[in-house]
Amino acid sequence: MDRNLVMPHLLARRAEENPDRIFIREVDGRACTYSGMHESILTWADAFRRIGVGAGDTVLTMYPTMLESHFAWLGLAWLKALEVPVNTHYKGHLLKYIINNSEAKFMVASEEYLGVIVEVADSCPQLEAIIVPDCSKVHTDLPFKIIPGEVFLAGATPARDLEGPEHYDIASIIYTSGTTGPSKGVFVPWAQLHSMSVGTTPPEYLTPDDVVYLPFPTSHISGKNPLYVMLLCGGSAVIRKVFSTNDFFPDVRKYGCTLGMMMFSMALFLNSQPEDPGDSDHPMRKLVMVPPLPNNREFEKRFNLKVRTLFNMTEISCPITSDGYNIENPYSSGRVRKGFECRVVNDFDEEVPVDQPGELIVRSDEPWRLNAGYWKMPEATAKAWRNGWFHTGDIFSKDHSGNYFFIDRKKDYIRRRGENISSRELETIVDAHPDIVESAAIGVPSEWGEEDV
């Protein structure tokens, strides 16, 4: 992989080519140019170096989707340190687990999260100090040192002597949700993040005039990947802390957003709003939706845009995508894209017949385009990567035309009277009720054997 395409180096090049172009704009907040972003990142790198952070060190970040969350992530990248972003909704056991499992001595956190961190601090003895960029008052009697943002950055200057990361270096350690056991910290190399970005929105569909709307947290791959997409085309991003149905199209219109990315539930919320003659009056023309709505054609027509879909997870790089912005079957995740191989297999990694369910396994034709394993979990890494393929833990089927269909998580089957029932399908049906926000379908022991729902 060309070193100039590694995200921090690509940003440096964009800063030279078009220094005054806006790269990131906060909704109703600040804006940062390409050059301003690059200079701030190098300054943060120097500040981290001054407190002793170096290559290979883990540093936790617990910050809302704001400029500082990206300054911290990419500043650490120039040092080849390992950013460990924490879901800002975590508290209690989940928060304590990630703090301890990461073995980080330093953390970057917004002042609003200090309370939940304090609650678990006595069980996290290795955490020495928290950098608080938005610190507004003096904090005393805490079990760790507080470094206010102005103190952290005092005397720091852009670190122009750093070599920065290679494509095989780790961009971030992102923890999974832990649906099949303790949360696993995924090693995400820069080459994987690049490949994921190209798979999400291929460069041929973009121009420097494109603006992506980004309401995702930086603790998720979806909060990082779209920025890389924009760097590849020389475009810009508009970031919002959380997705809001009511604010989506007003934001899109106000900031001229041409590209969007959303989960199924977000699209469902938008589509459930009362129809309005102005629904199609906005600049967005391209939307990545995972998975697409069953009535995708009607959605496209109503909002005057084209939808693209794909299958991805933190560990992989969009190996299955739709054919551009042309969804032939809204129930399919698409076909395998160039550079990847996919199989649907049984428990012994043997390919199952067409139209039969099995686990999806993936591999790439170039190194570093998939995850580099799990942090401090060699057994989980070996299990996931057995026989030279990455095992997704997702149940798929494939038809004669090469279309792949997601069925369920492997661990989420309910076995009732000899039949496998998809918990996801049940949940989708229940969640469609207007009075239900979210549901979970589980199997319980049945007096008739196996399980009932």
C-alpha cells in the first residue's frame, strides 16, 4: 500500500494541496481546515510525547464526536501509540473492564464523563491521569491526576520530526460489543481502514465537492471510516454528536451534505415521518444504508437519492457490497467485491450448498486488509482466524447468482421443534411496532424439548 494513502499522511498531503479548505465542521460549532486539522494533530502528538506516551502505548479516549476526539486519535497515530476509544454510554462493569483490559495509564475524557470514571477508579489502579480538554473547574480528591486541556497543550508545538505510521501499523483498538463473550479489542490496521473506506464508498463515485454527514461516535468504526472516505476524495465532513431524526435533513440542507451513512433503524425513523412535499428538496444524493429498507425503491423516490449497501463489521473491510448505488434485492448484502474471498461454511469450514445457511468466512488477497487479531486474546484470535480464514460469527446464505444474504448471528439461533428460528427476524417484526424502541428475542427451555421463543 502506498504510504501516502495512510490516513495521517494523506491528511498531511491534503493540507499542503488545499490548506484553507474546510475538512471538518461541527454542527452549530467550530470548523477546521485541512491545514488547521493537521497542525492541531501534530501539536497533540507533541503533547502526548511530553507526558511520556510512545510507540505501542495504549491510551483510552472517552469523548463525544467533536474535533478533540479526532485530534487525540490521529495525534496518537503519529506516535504509533494505540488509541482505545470507549463507548461514551459505558459505565460500571463495562467501563471498568475496558479500562483494565487496555492496560492504559492515560485517558482523554470529556469532563461530563468523570463521574462514571470515578465510580470504577478504585478498581482501575493502573490509570494514572486523565486529560480533560474541556476542563472547567479544579477537581480535587480524585483517585487519578487531572490534566486540563490548557495544561496538556501548554508549550506543545507541531511535531514535524515524527515519521508517522505505516499501513501495517494499528490505527485503533476498537472493542466489539461482546455478544459472544467478553468484549474483544480488535486490532484495526491502517490498510484495513483504507480498504474499508474504499469499500464503503468507492472513489469513482466521489469528488472534492462531496460533504459527508457524520452523526456516529468515534468509538465505532462508523465514526472513523467516513473521514477517511472524504480524505480520499478531498471532500469534507459535518459531524454531529448523535443522530437525530428531526435534525437530519435540516442539517443536510444547511451544510450542503451530499453523502450520508446510516443504519436500518435510522432510515426507518426517517421513513416513518409524515410525508412532506419538501422531502426531496435537499442536496444529498448518495446514501450508504445497512441493511436497506425492504421498500428501498420507494424510499429512494421519496427522498430523491440513491442507496448503496454492504456487509461489514469491525474486523473486516466491506467484502460484500451492492453494485454501486443499484440495489437489485433489498434483502441481499450484495456480492463479493474484488480483492476478497467469501465462503458460507459448516462447523468444519466446509462450504455448504447454495441457498443453505452457514457461517460466513472471509479472507483478502493482500495482507493487512483485515483485522490483525484481538488485544490480549491469543486464543480468540486463533479461533477466529483458523484455517487461514476470518470467521465472522454471522450466518449467511448465497444464491446461484452470488448474492449473499445475512440471516443471523451464529450464537443467536433459537431451536424450536426441529426448526432454526432467526432472533433477528423476530426482533425486526416486533421493533416495527410504533410503541417499541428495541427488543430482544431469546430461547428458553421448553417442556417439549429444545426451546420456545
